[in-house]
Amino acid sequence: MTKEATQTDVGFREVEITDANTDDARLRVNGKVITITGVNRHENDPQDGWYLTEEDMRKDIELMKELNINAVRTSHYPNDPTFYKLCDEYGIYVMDEANVESHNGRSQYKVPGSLPGYVEAAEDRAINMLERDKNYPCVIMWSPGNETGAGDSLQAEIDYFQNNDDTRVVHYQGWNDNAGVDVWSNMYPNIGKQVKNSKKPYLMCEYLHAMGNSCGGMKEYWEEIRANGILQGGFIWDFVDQSYNTPILDSDGNWDGKSTYWGYDGDWNHGTYTDADGNTKDYSSWKSGNTDFCVNGIISPDRTLQPEAYEVKRIYQALQMRLKDLASRTVTISNEWIATNANEYTMKWEVVKNGTSVENGTMDVDIPAGESKDVVIPFTTPTDAAKR
């Protein structure tokens, strides 16, 4: 008698690095060079914290598709299994990252490094991630963790990935010259300073820190990426503001049960807390000092698009256009998709004069994936164009 049965969908695809150890090294999926138009993503809901429903996850992924985002780094821990199923369904590349991060502890205390106990703990987390997620075709890269230094712990993770899964590549920003790390990665490099001679495909695992009035320079980053084949994109930090619905209290400290705002840092601190040992601690004025450091997404906690999201959508789009010659009305269109012809879409054009549309039309443009073509836009030059 069957006591328990489970099922999972599987898929077939090939992930590889061609011309490794040369300046022509490229990350490919199914033989095609890919460009990562990605984001880092924390599991975050303004009402329920780290808990997201399948409906929530679908909304996130559909927003990503609308914004031309094609990849997610699960920063910095494996996500809910449902998220991977949906990435398989919708078509999102995933860098799957183990729950290993010590941040300042890597330099201050050499954690996890090669310390007894930490080596086994780090490797265990890598094993659990790979064995749980190995059947999701959306996962194209393993990452042993984030900002964790080097040492035997990281080596054990990298070795496990390489020895137990030859169908994916390994990323780790903290140890680029490790022989088991397949791609070169940096965080927040200066524009023009991305590594172009690493003999490995280059990714920015974090860039364009979207905190406050930020995300400037994206256009310049992508001019560099599109001009240098070994630069294969990156993951914006990050997707959604990490903030929570925080009660608005009146002058007497009372809440009406419904009024909230998106709080951060010390905004949740009210009164005292008694720990398990019976010690009473006052957290009414405690702050970490990081202020709104986690409010750094391109969308708000309720998934409202912020202004920078529209910039991301425009620069990440696969059909890139530039004016070649105004006199002949010629525009060069580059199709950066790996499998989609531009003729699957209707091209719309419009002439705008002083904010008012004076002429518009539609065209069918046949541009195979990976190719560019000059296209003549059949607009009429305004008679007073020279005066403007």
C-alpha cells in the first residue's frame, strides 16, 4: 500500500561555459550566450514578514517579467520551493544561494573560515540546498553564500557543488580565483572598472544599490556590458523594499487598529522586553544605526513600482534601439533575445511635438534573435521642425 507519494516537474536544458580560461569565455544556456538582467530578492511581505503565499510569489514574478527581469539571486538563502516551481513555469534564471553569511565576522573572527564546526555547518547547508533544488531547471548557478570570506568551509561547499552536479556553474564573489568557481564576480564596481580579463564570464552579483534616490548610472553600466561580451550582466540590489506595516500611535501610545506606515530600524521599538532568563531590557529607543538601509528596492513593500523601476524596464528590454540617421529616418534595432523574433511583437512609433502626438503608426519588424537591423520609420518631418 502506498503511504506517501510526491511529484515534481522536471526540465531539460544545458548550462555551460565555453572557451573557458580565455578572453572569449561565455556563460551559455542551451548553446546560447545569455545576459543576466537580474535582481537580488529577499522574501518579504509588509504584513506577513518572511511569509509569502503562492499568489504573492506569482505577483513578484509577473512584475519581474513586466520589468524585463530575467534572473533572480536568492539573496542570501534558499527560497520557498514554490518560488522555484514558478520560476520554472514563467522562465526565470536562478542563482541559488546557500544560507551562509558572516559579513564582518569573516574579517574580525575568521568565521566560518577553517574553524572546526563551522566547516561542517557550512557544507551541510550547501548539501541541503543542492539536494533539495537539483531538479529545478530554472537553477543555473550555485552560490555557497554571501560575504563569507574563504577557507576550508567555503572550499567544502564549492567541492560539493563541483563533485555532485556538473550541469550547473558555481559562483562565489568572495573567492574569484578559486579553481572551482566558474564565473568572476564583483559587487558595485565603478563604471568602466568591471573585470574584462578574468578568463571567466563576469557578473555583478550586486550592483546599482537602490536605496533612496538611487539607481543612477544604470545606462552607463549597460553601455559597458553591451560593448564587452565577457560582461554578462548582473543582479540589482534589490527587488523590493524590506519594510513592514508599522502601527501609527497617537500621542498616548494607542493604535486605532488600522493606520500604518512602512517602518524601519528602530520604528518597532516600544517599551521593554523580557528575555528567557527573566532579564528586562529597554528597547524603546534602541536603533541599529543603519536607518533605512534595508529600504532599497526598485518596488515598494506593497509592490508599487518606484520611478527607478521604469528605468530598469527600459534598459533591461531586449529590443534596443538607437537613432542611426535622422535625415533618412533610420533607427538601428538590436534583438537581444536568444530565441524570440521581433516579429512576434507589433512595433509602435510616434512623433511628439511639444508634448502632443502629431503622427503615429505601427510596423511589423522581422529581426531574428541575436541580430540587428536598420529600420526606416515612415514619419513625416514637421514643416516647422527646423524652428524647434
